[in-house]
Amino acid sequence: MAERLAGKAVADAMKAELSQKVTAIKAKGITPKLGIIRVGARPDDLFYEGGAKKTCESIGMAYQVFEYPADIEQAAFEQAVISVGANKEINGILMFAPLPKQLDEKKIRNLIPVEKDVDCMTIGSAAKVYTDDPTGFPPCTPTACMDILKFYNIPLKGKKAVVLGRSQVVGKPVAMLLLREHATVTICHSRTDNLPAVCADADVLIAAVGRAKMVKANFVKPGQVIIDVGINEDPDNPGKYCGDVDYAEVEPIVAKITPVPGGVGSVTTVVLCKQTIQACEMQNGLV
């Protein structure tokens, strides 16, 4: 039976540390604040927003939601994003994507000031991540993967890490973060030759391909650590969610595995707050 790498223990430890940081920053007359930009009211956006607000409240951080109608026009929304970015009280910005079709998302993303871009929405932030500039904020989900590995003392130096998935949101940035920890990294995807064998060769497998239960028993081996980033509707259990890993097949084989739900996702909102606090410290010369 594999060790279950539960996200709650990671999140709780991080929140305790962040709460102390917020208290220390408030003692200097500053309150770290997250700005949440949302267009429309998609259920998944509202769900994540609720978690972010709850996490902010639990550590004493401030937040403000900037909500706009789903039919907002490009010029009006550009001005809105510029206004939020210029707001001196806002230290970090989360903007929900994808945006409605009438909006030029690429242009709008890059209106967010890089120093407030705590979820790597801009080209400037991505450049910092890929050039190992510590003032750049990686996306929250890959950072959550790394925080889980660190919390459970999983060694990465010199280890074979395979990333299944090549998205800009998870696959590519998590590969960069693994390289920072001196892992030997392979990025693979649905078109990789002998994909199960490539995955099974890993010491650490990060599954972030967005396909329900794609990773089967032939993708893994004894002793592996599996970080499952996927969150998909479970094809075998309507109304439930599952990861990219077939947990029932894989869990009896591997050494350690994150559950879905209750794994990576439960750490991401804490990372969002952590990076907003870091942004606040940098903006106010506290680091």
C-alpha cells in the first residue's frame, strides 16, 4: 500500500507559517492583499475563488474581488485590468481564464504588472521562471507540486523525474522547477513513443496530461512517487472527480501517491497567498 501524500497536511503547515508572516508584515503597517479579477460567474471560477478567499481569511490576509459582466467589451476590460494593476493596495493579482471569446486574452494577460503577477499569467513572468529569476512567480499548481515534494522530504537531486504533459500552465513550468532542484527531467506527452515505458522509468512521475485515469499499472513501477495534477470528471462514477492516474490500479504498486481530490489542488490556493505575500514583501522593500 502506497503512502498517501495528502495535501491538507502541507496546506496546514504552510498556512501556519504564512499567518506568522502576515502578522509580522501587519506590525509594519502593511496588509498583504490579493486582487481577484473575474469575468462572468463560471462555477469552476467561483469554486476556486471561494477557496482563495477562505485561505486569505485563515491567515489574516486581505482580498478584493473585481467582478465584470461576461459581455464586457475589450476596451472597457483593458482599462479595468490596468486600474487594478495600478492600485497600490493590491500586491498580487489572480485573473480567471479562459476569458470570454470577445476578449483578446493574450493582450489582456500582459496588462498585469509582472511584480503583481502571482500566477504567471504574463510573458514577463514566464521569462523570469524560465531564466531562473527568483523575482518571477511560477504558476500556482506546479509550485504546489514542489511544495508537496518538499514537505514529504522526497529527494530530487540526481533523480529521474518524468513530467507527463507539456502545457504552459503545469507541464513546462514544473519541469523548470524540478531542474532547479537538480532532478534529471524528461517531458513527455500523448504522442511520446513507448509512453508507458518512459513513465515507468521515473523515480518521480508528475501526471499533468488532463485525461481521466490515463496512467495505468503499466506506466508505473515499485518505489515510484506519483504526483497527480489532473482533475477530471470520473467516467466510472458520475458526479465524482478523478485524476490523470488510475488510483485503484496504481496505488498498490507505487511507494507514494497524491490523491484526487485532496492532493495538489488543496495546496494551490495556499501557494497563491504565499506568492502574494512574497510580492508584498518585495514591493515594500521587506526582503
